[in-house]
Amino acid sequence: MDFYEFAKFIVPYPVISVSTSKLFKKKIEIKIISKLLGHKDVSTAYDIYVHFIDNVEKRASKFKRKASGSTPC
């Protein structure tokens, strides 16, 4: 039994989801996050969290535009 399988018994899914989201916000590589979650394939983590990755990238882009004073075309 890997860590993820064990954690399912003691850690509710929302806690795992929030923790994983925090790792993405800190720009931890998806390969590392996937391994921590016990996924056999990186695409599993990507498929589950792709919406979060997209939101982080959009917010970062918006923040950069605000900081530079430019507006989107």
C-alpha cells in the first residue's frame, strides 16, 4: 500500500485537494506532486488539477499585466 492509499483512510479528500492546490501555487513540479499523491502516471494529477493549473496561470498573467501597467488587447 502506497502513501496515497493509506492517506485515503485517514485524510479526507478535501484536505488532500487543498494541500495539492497549495503545492501547485508554490510551483512545485507536477511530477513531484503526482508522486506524492501516489499516482502511477503524471497525467492522472494533470487531468485532476488541470483547471487549477489554468487558473493559476491566468491569475499570474493578470497580475503581471497590472504590475506593468499594460492592458490586454
